[in-house]
Amino acid sequence: ENREDILSSKSNRLTEALEEANKLFSGVSRAREAALDAQFLVLASNLGKEKANELHSDMTAFASLAFAEDLLTFMGINRIEVEENDSDSEGIPGGYLPSYAWNKLGEETEKYFKRAPSFHYMLGSFKSDPPVPRQRIERQKKTREGEQKRAMPAQLKKMEESHQEATEKEVERILGLLQTHFKNDPDTPISFFDLVIDPNSFARTVENIFHVSFIIRDGFARLKLDDDKLPIIEPSKDNEGRQDDRSARARNQVVISLNHQEWK
């Protein structure tokens, strides 16, 4: 009803209506009242938009062409008459800038920009304390070349003998177990996997296969396949059989794949 009065730039009726609506909204308790408040908010927003569109500001727009013309005039452009063939198609008058034009513009705009600080060398460090002397590390005296050559072969030879002795003892122990089991029950084949697999250690199982391979290589035992195509192991009967077996199977190898999951 008071649309024209509210849209007037000199009237505060829209602000007063919004303040009154805020007071009334604090007592809203029903859905119909909230709907009426939402309807009033929509109406007030439309009126506010119309009122804002009717406002006029006194600000002047920035004319880029006029600014460019003034800038060229300030830089001292000299308009000259040119021939029609060389003139621009749009009829813009031509001209040229003097050699000092950009220097003149730079001197004028220099006052509006902050200068970067000039670079200078720092004479010396901040602290004048003398450098901390380094601690002298005493180097160990080099042993004579002759003594080193005499000592190293003895150490390596001792280490190789120790490792070889441990392997030989383990191979002899497994061979003794194999021969004892076969002597007590020669008719029962010995499963290769039952012999080498340690149910409590995968690493120990790999070591057992490694040690049994020496027994097979030297001909003290041989591998066969039973009716289920599973490997069985039995010791050789005599030295001649071992020698014949070594000469006949010197170029044959057997590769066994056994990962951790298969071992479990």
C-alpha cells in the first residue's frame, strides 16, 4: 500500500518495517506465522533491490581513450601530416614520440612508487670473535705392509675353517640320523620332507635342505619318488655305489621351491 513512499530515497520506512519484523519474529511459534515472516522478507528484499537501482552516484567513469590522449600529449607527441596511403584505416591521426618521451614519463611516475633499497656489501661478519680451533683428531698409526699381509691370510683362513667345520659337523650329524633310522627299519622309506622340515623354524628348514644337498652331492644318499610322486631319501649301501652315483649324476641337479606359505 505504501510502495511509493518506501521506494523514496528520503524515506526510512523500509528500515522501520524490518526492525518491526525482527521484534515480531521473536514471538513466532506457529508455522503460519513463520510463513508470513518469510513472505515479508521476500517482499522487503524486492523493494530494497528496486530502491538500490534508483540510486544515482556522482562518480565519473574512466575514459581510457581520453586518458591515452592526455598521456600522449604529456609525453610530447608531435602530430604530423601523413599521406593518405600511410594513414590509418580508422582515421586516427598519426604522429611520433620524441626520444625523451619515456624518460619524461618515468621521471613523473617515479615519485608515486617506493624505491627498492640500494644494495651494499656487508663489511665483515656480525661477530668479531676469532674462529673456534678445531680439535685435532689423532690418527692411528698404520701398520707395516708386511705385518698386515701376514695377519690377514691367517684370520681369513681361520674363519673359513670354522665355517667349514660347522657345516661338516651338521652334515655328519644328519647323515648319522639317516643311517640309524634306515638301519632300524630298512623296509620303511624315509620321506625327504619329514627329514628336512622343522615345523617350528622356516630358517632351520632351509638349513636342513642345504646340508642334505651335500649328502646327495657326495653320494652318501640318493633321492627317489614313491608311488605318490613324493621324494624319499635312503642312504647308499657301499662306497662303490656312491662312486658310481657321483659319476653318473655329476651333471644333474634338483631345484626345490619352498616359500614360507608352503612351509606352513
